[in-house]
Amino acid sequence: MEKDKYVLGFNHGYILLDKKPELLGFISETNSKNDYIQGLKDGSFQFYKEAHKEIIKKAEIKKAVKHYDEEIKKK
């Protein structure tokens, strides 16, 4: 594996999924073993995982705030 190409692809995949996700549509359709392409896939997946965690965290905070508000109203 060419680490430099993989890392470059990873960084590009991470940024592209955030800024221009439509440009990454072709990745899911390719079976390329190219290090850059694999980096794109892994970088975009990493962004997805982090974004998903953030959404769950925000939902949990919102739920906790709602519960707290309901407890305040009971008093």
C-alpha cells in the first residue's frame, strides 16, 4: 500500500463527504484496489461515522433537556 496516496485519498474523502457528497457517488460502485480510492472510501466512511455520533449525541442532549423541562414544570 502506498501510504501517501491512501492518506491523501482519506483526507479528500473526509472533506468531500462534508462539502460535496455528490462527488463521491461513484466510489460505492467501484471495485478498485487503488490506494487513493480506498482512502477516499475510508475517509468518507470516517466522516459518516463521526457525523452519526454527533447526531446521536445531539438527540440525547435534546431528550435530556426535554426531560429536565418536564421535571421543572411538575414543581
